[in-house]
Amino acid sequence: MSILQNVKDLVRSRSIHVSYVDVGSCNGCDIEVLACLAPRYDIEQYGIYVHNNPREADVLLVVGAFTPGWEEKLKGLWNKIPEPKAAIAIGNCPISGCVFDRRGSYVDPPVAKHIPIAAEVPGCPPRPTEILQAILSIRDSVFAEWEVKRK
Amino acid sequence: MSGWLYEQDLMVQKYHILIATRHDRILRTIASDVGIGVQELRKTLIERLDMILLENLPARYEAAIAADQKGDDLVALALGRYIFSTGIPLVRESRMDEILRTTKERLDRGTPRPEAIAAGKALIREAILQ
Amino acid sequence: MKRTVDVNIPLGPVHPCFKEPVRLKCETRGERVIGVEVELGYMKKGIERIMKGRPWQEVMFLAERVCGICSVIHNMVFIEAIERISGIDVPKRAAFLRVIANELDRMQSHLLANFSYCYTIEHETLAMYLLDVRELVMDELERLTGARVTCAYIIPGGVRCDIRAEDQATLRISLDRIESDLHRYAKMFETGPMIALRSKGIGILTQESARRSHAVGPTARGSGINVDMRTLHPTYQQLGFVPVVRKDCDNHARIMVRFDELFASIRIIRQCLDTLQKGIIRGGGICKAGEIRYSGEAPRGELTYTIKTDEFGRITDIQIQTPSIMNIEACCHEMIVGVDSIADVTSTFVSADPCIACTER
């Protein structure tokens, strides 16, 4: 592995830009993602920045059980994120639909049907620390040696 | 990366809002009140109001009824003046005042009350559907 | 209703300022906004449709998941509606514990709302201070109910778990700390000259237009309308609750109403702790058939459940009218119309504390 690659890996591991998208949740997971910003959990000490702008994001946090409004939009959003990228499903909803996946509802889970999901954090809602840990654990497997793996 | 701004067809989503229990009940009341078919009224509402107004339909309807009952104008109450002009903005306020005036003139000329009110309702129906 | 406009600027559904997906199509003439069309449909889950035909034991948890931010009040209103239908009495101690849980929930929701506003007007320091205080409140909520969000604390005939003496002591200590911190932050907000530039006189919602669009909660109370469903609740009546009202009608007033209500909530919790009697926390009863329309005061305003049950305790018909519906409507069709620039659209929108998950259910 070249020195350049090592430098790239080092820089990437301390600079992860996060965007989150709510595709029809109850807001519970939303505010737990938001709570990660709080000085207590302090997401920025790990070099993670929550921008909520897909065009400069590395990690997309998907919250919610996929409603019909997102049918054509989530894919477009995913394509706007530059490589290397990863999506994390936060909460039970994007994984299984949780309580909303019943007869008569409008949702269409899992989100993995629509975009590739790299990691899942179950819970209704998961704790902020778990969300943080998921972002940190995905860091090395997705972003390290990305140029090498691409070849 | 440039392309046309994407606009979604909101017909289905708006319809989903209107078929909720309370919305449906109020919609049917209004439809039978002015004598429009339920589907026709739904279509008019979907075309002319945006989604948050549709969601807010029951609350606005109740607020408008309260406003109607507060005034002492019995003709306005019978016609549902605030319901159709400010509550559910389907008829322009100037047009509503016109309808109100015509109905009152008819009453003054000696037309029986139910008949005059029915004529006023017909005018409202016309204004909604145009 | 087609109109000629200069530019039609869509904001959202994914926007750095909005926590939830909503699309505002702002019609502008020059910089001035002359109209807003709201496009929803990104969060429509159809909860009311799922609820129909299910027993209350299941609907209870579904009701909580209408909104994750104000889950306790959804739980409380639904359970109290069921209790009113079936004539189930609540033990005194449980009634006060409910109020404590509800007020803690209101505090965290108001702190989150004020955090969002400060974040939107780019006053990140104050925003982070408020978010830090919110974590303290969440700790107390977790200590009382056992979960941070969606705790299902309130059950028919009482509450799920009791508060221990040592927890009461910790709660009092935390409240003292929260209060002293909040006094500082509220003063920062009230007297900050730069904050005033972004908030005072912006997003005017007159009393008349608030009535027309049926605005509720802090949004209405910021416009001088004295409306609070807590004044009709028996436990709050015992505590002698008085609503907070401000008359400035702008963004600043709405945020200050929330700050004032935070202090009011702290007072209510202290009062509850003082008057808490020894006794059971859960009575009994059978859920019966009936129909009721019951309202409670959520952090965002009046929350109404229209419920019909059958003799087995199943929900046959339900309609939830959440406060955000009215507030977003008032916000988009009255407040935002006429603001001087697009930059004020987001801050005005956030000042009404919109919750899209509530709105669409």
C-alpha cells in the first residue's frame, strides 16, 4: 500500500460528513440522531459532521419506513452522494417497518429494497451512542483503502 | 446535472388525506349541504387547495362554524358564509358577499325563506364548481 | 388559483434546516414571499388505518408512535380517552406522576424546538446550550419512565412504575440546575441584539388570522390568544395552572412563550413532588364500548382524539387531530406570507415548531 493511500485513509477516518433523510418515521429516531449533536455525545469529536446536505455527504442515515412520497426521490438522493458512500438504517422502521408494516398502511419497507444499506441499527428508537458507534464502525470497512478496493 | 425541476403528481396523496374519518364526514356534510356529488367536491378540493389546507379541513370548518354562529346574521349562518369563504377558501369573499346580498334582497322582496336560501345555495354551488 | 410570480423557490424535502421532509414552494416577487404552497406526503404512514379494528393494548403503542417528540402526551390523551369511555378512576398518586412525565416531555420538546430555532438563525452556541440542557431532562424522563423516547408510561387506571424517594431527590436537584441554566439562556435570547434582528417583527401572526386558521399552543399564545387545554384538565386545575401568553405575535414572542412555559413546567413538577401522596399507582377497570372526543395539551397545542370503541375494547373508529396541522397551516398561509426575504422563511417555519410526523400520521 502506498504512502498516499495511508494519508488518504488517515484523513478520511477523521472526516466523515453525515446527511440524514427521514423517509417516514415517527420522529423518535430523528431526535436521537439530533441528540448525537449534543455536547454530551459530541459527534464532532470523532470528526463526524452532520451537514444534512447529500451532495457533500459520505454517510447517509436513513430513518423511517419508506412512504410512497419517496418512491422516486430516495434513489435520486442516493445518486447525488459522491463515492465512497454508505447508508445506515437507523431504527426498526427501515429494517422491518416496525409497527407500521401492517395491512392498510401506506409504507413499503425495508429500505434495502430501494438503496443499498451497509449497516443497520435496530431499536425503537436506538440510543444516540449506538448510532454513533454504527457510524464509527462502518468507517474503516467502507472508507479505508477505497481506491485499492475499487480496482 | 441540470434538468427540469421535478414535480410530483399529488393527486393520490391528497386523496389519501381526504378519505380519513373526520375529513370524510365533513366532506359529506358539505357535499349534501350544497348539493354537489362527493367525488366532484373531492376533485374540486384537490385541484384548488394545497395539502396542509386539506389536512386542516376539520379544524378550519369548526372555526368557521363558530365564527358564523358568533355573528347575528341568520342568513349568513344558513348559507355558511365563513365556511365557504374563509374556512374552506373555495369562494372569493367578494363573491360571497354578493351572494349574501342577493339572498337578502330576495327575502326582502317577499320570497319565502327556504326558497331564498336554496337559491343562495345554488349560487354557492355555482361559485364552487366554476 | 394560478398567479404570476417572479420566481417559485422550492425548499426541501431534504433541507439543512428542516429536521423532517416537507416541501415549501415559495412564490416570490423580488425578495418578498407572496405565497407558499405546502407539499406533504413524505411521511404519510396511515397510522389511523392501522389502528382500526385493533385492541387498545396495541393501539396504545401505535398512538405513541404518531409522534416521537411528544410521545407521552399522545399516550396520555389516548389512555385518558379510553378511561373516560369506560369510567375508570385514576389513583391520586398516579395522576400526579402522569403530570410529572407529561411536563418533562413538554420540557424536552420545547428545548428541542428552541434549539431548532437557534440553529436555524445560526446561533449555534445557544442552540448547543439548549441541547445540553435537554439531555438532563431526558435523563430525568428515563429515570422516571425507563426509556428516553416512546416509553409507554401511562396505562389505563394508572402508570407503569412508581418514583422512588431517591429519584425524587435527584429530580429536584436536576430541576434546580436546569432552572438556573435556563434563566441564563432565556436572558441571552431575550436581550440578544443580533437575535432580535432575526426574530423581532418577523413572521407576524395576528390574533385574527390565528383564530381563522385555528392556531393552537405556543403559536396561538404568542399571538395573545389565551388557549390552553391544560386549564380543563382536573389535575392541572388542582395545581392552579395559569397559561403563559405574550402579545408580540412574532417569532421572538413564540420562542419566549416556550421559554416561559419551561419555567412553568418546572414549577408544576415541583408542585407535584410536594403534593405527591403515598398510595397505589394503578387501579383497575374494564374497557367498555363508547365514543368520545377528548383533547389534551401537547407541547405544540391542542391534541384531539376522536375514538369509538366496541365492547371488547377494540378501536372501531379513530381520528387524531394533531396540533401541528393547524400550526403549520397558520405558519405557511399567514406567517410566512409577506416576510422580507427567503432567509426568513426557514426561521419562521421552525418558530411554529412544525412536526411533520404528527401532521401526516
